[in-house]
Amino acid sequence: MAFRDRGIEIKSADQIDLMRVAGRLVGETLDLLRAAVRPGVTTLELDTLAETNIRDHGGIPSFKGYSQPPFPATICASVNDEVVHGIPGPRVLAEGDVVSIDCGAIVEGWHGDAAITVPVGEVSDDVRRLLEVTEESLWRGMAAARLGGRVTDISHAIETYVRGQGRYGILEDYTGHGIGTEMHMAPNVPNYGRKGRGASIVEGLALAVEPMVTLGSKHTDLLEDEWTVATVDGSFAAHFEHTFTVTARGAWVLTAVDGGEARLAALGVPFGGR
């Protein structure tokens, strides 16, 4: 079984392979949802599609019933100024919206967790650029991880890239996290900070990295449903996430359908998948 090193869960190679099964299911589910996003679709319809796909392929939705108050759905669907943890419902997506979809699945006790932000029809240039910058910062963060390095090497790479692209807000109160037999585990993975700090990056460590970036303020409010987090200034937000690990051969993105091989290659990072 996995063991804990200073509170951090370290997996065997076989256990990482099991996490890959859960991660691939999450990635395939998000691909299905991305294709389904269009004007006129409700966030509840997306949630139903996600739950059906996860269960039909032997998985259990990670989010449903999670925490207190219990989260009531399979996905988080956050629209426009909603950053994370939006509850799916009757809201109809309209042209020009963006929807951030966070999805988790459990297979044989192991978790996968990933998120995408999808434009609904045509969006403004600044919103489209926000999505591009946030997604690229995720890949830059994962590309910065090396065995023997530190978790904040990822954080620093995310912040450095985003800051270099313009005046964006980077959320500080919500972070990435360790993942494995539980969805949220130590260590936290901030989206900002100095490199060379935090837990060591070792084989068997799995992390969910998830930059959340806005067109305005980094500050947020928790809405009355006790889940949805929205920007205080009403600015649009983007959220991208992947679960990944680092092997002796390189990085392996467990929630990317191709393991992240193509995007990592473009960044000059060796692929560590099997």
C-alpha cells in the first residue's frame, strides 16, 4: 500500500498506474463535456452527461457528497465571474459566456482530478486570451517540476508566466493539492511564490495543479450556496487543472488522454509515462 512521508502520500509505480486509469477517465469525460458546451445547454445537462460517463466506465464521481455541506453534483460548473465550485443547475449557457468545469473520478479507490474552462460560442479577445494564459501557465508549472526539486518550483513557474502576460489576478486563497487515495491531500500547491520551497518532488508523489486567474481582482466572495466562489469585481475567471506525477523518465500527466506527451514535448520536457 502507499506510505506516508511526513504526511505526504507516496505511491508505488503500480499505484500510479491505477491513478492513471482514474485520470484517463476524467480526461475523457472532460473531452466529452467540452464538445457538449454550446449556447442553450444547461449546466445540469453537462453534469448528467459527466455522471453517466463516469459510472458507465466503472468510476465513482469524486465530488458528489463531498465535504459539508455535501456537494450535490458530479462536476463543478462555474460560469463567467464564478471561479470554482459552482453548482450545476438550470442555468442556460449563452453566447459569450465561459464555463469552468472541474471533474473528479474514483476508480478502485484512486482519484483523478482535472478542470477546463470552455468558451461558449464566440467570446471577446481578452477573455479568449485569459483562457490561453491560464492553460499555458498550468503546463509551464508542470514542466518546472523535477525530481529533487520543490513544490514551489511549480508555483513560481505559474506566477512568472502569468505576470509576464499582462495584468491578471492570481487567486491565492485556493490552491492545488496532493492527490491519491483521497482527493485533497498534502502538500498544497500554491499558484504563486518563490521557488525552492515546500515539499520535495519525489517519485510516487502525485499532485493536482490548478491555476485560477481573473481579468481583474484576485479577491473573491463565497456565495450564499456555501460553495460557489466568485470574483469580487465581477471579472471573468479561468480555471485549468491536471493531476500529474514525475517519474525517473520525466513528467506524466495522468488526466491528459495522451498523458501530456505532446504539450510536454513542445516545452522540451521528457515524457515519463508508461
